[in-house]
Amino acid sequence: MEFSFDLQVDHLDRALAAARQAIEQPEELLGAVGEQLLRVGKDRHNAGLAPDGSKWKELSPLTLQEKRKGGPLNKTGRMLQSYHFQVASHTLSLGFDGATESLRAAWHNSGTNPYTISPRKAKALKFGGMFRKRVNHPGLPKRQLVGFPESDQQLTTEVIGDYLKVILNRVR
């Protein structure tokens, strides 16, 4: 008894060509990864979690007394609004844009040493119902905003796998 068959490689050739193009021109793929990493980063920020899942240090009672909406990190919302991703050729960048917001994000991400606050326009500072000509701030505790923990690496792997499945399914 004998068996014979012809192997049709046209579909395989088209699938490999589509996968090769997606890898050689990864902007769309990197955009999909960026959207997901941005979403989980904002979710962590809103939950007060570092990238590793640990809780940020609680706000001081004096800061809470000011009753700012969500605390200093969310007072205006500008810092989180400046959190974005950018794709350029084969590179995905995720971070904060704008000089002021990038600086604030860096302070919160890494923490700061103690520093002195002096009024710029008024004669005194008002905070927590007190007026002072100068305040010795104890420094900001580290409240990490950005990172690439194992959970983000896993998410990236899943997004890439899903993206390649979509590319291969388009060939059908």
C-alpha cells in the first residue's frame, strides 16, 4: 500500500511573510504593547501601588488634613495625564512628558531628600491650618510610578502572542 500527497506551501509562505513584516516593522505591535502597559501603569497609580505591587507609603495626617482630592499625586491630575507611551521605529518608550510633570514624577518615583519650602508670591505659606514663613519638608517618600515587573513582562509576552495570532489569522 502506498500513500502520496502534495504539500501546498502557498499559505505557509504568506503566513511567514506576514509574520516577517510584523517583526521587521514593529510599530503597530509596539503600539499594542504600549497601550496595555500604559493601562496597567495608570491602574497601579490610581490604586497607590508600585510596579512590584507593594503599597505606597500612606500620606501624612497633615497632608490628609488638607483634603486634597486623592492627595498630592492626583491634585490636578496633570501628572497622570502626562503619562504616555511613544513608538519610534523599533523602540517603545513609556513615561511622563512635560518638564514640570516629568520632574514631579521623578521626585515621586525615587523620593527626595529633606528640603525647605519658602513662599514665592505671598509672605507666608499656609498648610494644615498653619501659617509659616518657611517649612522644612522631611522629603517625599519613594512612591514608585514606573518599572517593568514580571507581571508587565508576562503581559507583554501575551500581547505579542495575541498580535502574532491576529497577523497569522489575517492570512487565511
